[in-house]
Amino acid sequence: MYGGNRGPIDDGSASCARGRGCYFTGGAFKPSTSPYGFRGMGEEGLKLLTKARDEFGMAIVTEVLTPADVALVSEYADILQIGTRNMQNYMLLDEVGRGSKPIMLKRGMSATLEEWLLAAEYILAQGNPHVMLCERGIRTFEKATRNTMDISAIPLVKKLSHLPIIADPSQGTGRRDIVGAMSLAAIASGVDGLLIEVHPNPEEALKDGAQSLRIEQFQDLMPQAVMVAQACNRQFIRPARYSSTAV
């Protein structure tokens, strides 16, 4: 989490753009287990994200927490994220379903596949067809990782649903040292995209530094990801430079 300094935002977004990144994710409204943790910068954070989009040509993905915030966040964001804690916030799902912005729906930390897919149906039922799922790990008895990354969910979702699925190995493991391996495993399992946290100085991050790759680690990972995709007869597709006027 970058905080209020544009320097790390610019460094991170520039490096991701060079490394085949298509979208830039930042939490302007950030839920936190502790009420004393960093909880985002609100609208000021949204403005910083849009400046990065305009400069580096990557679409913005950011979380919306309440139905009342949907209109505001939609003014700035290109994709709205529904986080793990809100996967079953049905009033919020209904509200984003009434709009037209694409939605990234993260799996609840203890949700079954059925519950996750039914949560997506709430959005679809309101008329918004632009939904993608995000596997971000589930809570188990294992303590070695922050969450247990459910790689098996990827091919299962492919069989059960028409919706694209993204993998978040950063939240899925909470460990920088295995984010790369889980990214490659997700690609081999058929995932449609990766959500990877990157920070120029993870030790100085206001939140989630332990699971954020350093810039050079991200740049080293991307050629490996391309090779794994090619071995599975798949390819990375990066759209043309994005601008807010293109939506």
C-alpha cells in the first residue's frame, strides 16, 4: 500500500506497465482487520490513481466498500473491486449490479465455490454482465501462509461458470517468496489473469509489504509467466494503451 506519496505510485505503475501489466490496483478505500491499520485515503487516493492511469496508460481497479460509495468510486475507477469481506454484502452486490462498470469479485475468505458463484449471480441478476472472479485464498488451519491459495478452484470455476477468473497469489499466500511459484501454477491451471502486488520498497509499505514483490522480482517473473503460458498453448494479451476516454 503506497500511502499519499505519488513517487511509489509512479514507480510501481511504470514498472508494471513495462512488465506487461494491464491494470493498476490501489486501495483508496481500504478495509482493515484492525481499526488502527491504514484504511486508505478516500477520494484523494482515487485522484492519485487516475493521475497514474493518465500517465502510464493502465486501467484502474479499486475497491468499493459500501453502496453509498459506488457512485463516487465509479467516477474514477475503471473496474470496481468487491473485496473478500464484502463478497456476501448483498446490498452492495445489487448496487454495483445496477451499474455498467466491470466488477472484480473476490472470493470470501471462508466461502465455498457455490457461495462465491451465487454472489456473482447477484450482480448479474441486476443487469451487469461484466463480472470477473478473483481467487485470493481461503482461511484454513494452515499457519505457514496468510491464506491457503485454492488452485483447484481455477479449473473448477472454468467448468462451472462462463465468468473469467483472476488469481491473487499475493493475498493468497501473504509471502513474497512464493508469489512467483503460485503465479506460475495459476497460469498452468487456466487462470485468465493475475493480480500481483508490487512495491518499490516493500519494507516501507503502509500495508501488505510482506506479500509485495520488489520491482525487480516482478520484472523477473513476467518472462517466466510468458513461457509457462506458451507451454500451455496460451498467450499474454496486453491491450493498447488505456485512457479514460476509451471506456
